[in-house]
Amino acid sequence: MDGIKDTSQEKIVSEKQTYTVKEIASLLNISKRSAYDLVNSNQFASVRVGRTIRVSRMAFDKWLNKNC
């Protein structure tokens, strides 16, 4: 299978399942501090991985649509 690309695997990798706090701040046009406060308010699912906080994209998008 040399030279054959597995496009299904590439597609999975390219579709992010989580946001970082910095990405949330950018999406909402708010400061990083405000984004951290929002994440810490537990209004949507998040998880700490080492020193990084990851926010479930599905949970965040659902929260965003509910609050717009």
C-alpha cells in the first residue's frame, strides 16, 4: 500500500473535537482571562490535560447556540 493515502484517517485528524481556551477567547472575541472564567464556570464540558484545558467542541457549540 505504498503511496496510497488513507484519507479517512486524515479527515478524522483534521476535524478538531476540542477547543483550547485561547481558541474560545478568539471565537467569542473576549480576553483569555474571561475565557478561563467562562470555562471554570462549568457551563460546558472541559478537561485538563497536563497544563492545558481542552473544551469539548460539541458541548461548547451547544452552549453557544443556546445562549445566542
